[in-house]
Amino acid sequence: MSYLIKDTTKEERERIVKESLGNIEANCDGCMAGLAEMYEDYIDGKKELRDINMEFNARYVKGEDMEGRGTSCVM
């Protein structure tokens, strides 16, 4: 099965995201809802899953979401 935008309908992309993330409504800390929002561009046919995941992972490689960590190497 292909998950590419060109091979799926909007309804199929919604189902793919929902099944991948699990039961979003049952979550009480709001974390999963934020993940669902992250995939809106995929559902709307604007960005592929691969691109969204790469952007998300790149923030951690750069350290943008890691407070208290320096950007310089001590070695």
C-alpha cells in the first residue's frame, strides 16, 4: 500500500493518520492532539509524511526543543 498523496484520497489520509496515532480523543494530556495537528498538511495533500517526519526530527538534531543544552562541543 502506498501512503503517497498522489495515491490516496483525503479520507484515506485521515484514516492513515488516525490509525497511526491511535485514539486521540482518549488522551488527557493533549499531547496526541498536537501530533494530529502536525499531520494536517499531509491530510490536506500539502506535504508527504516523509517530509513532515523529517522536519520534526530535524528540530531535535539541531537541539531546538532541548532547553538547557549548549550548542558548542566541549571536545
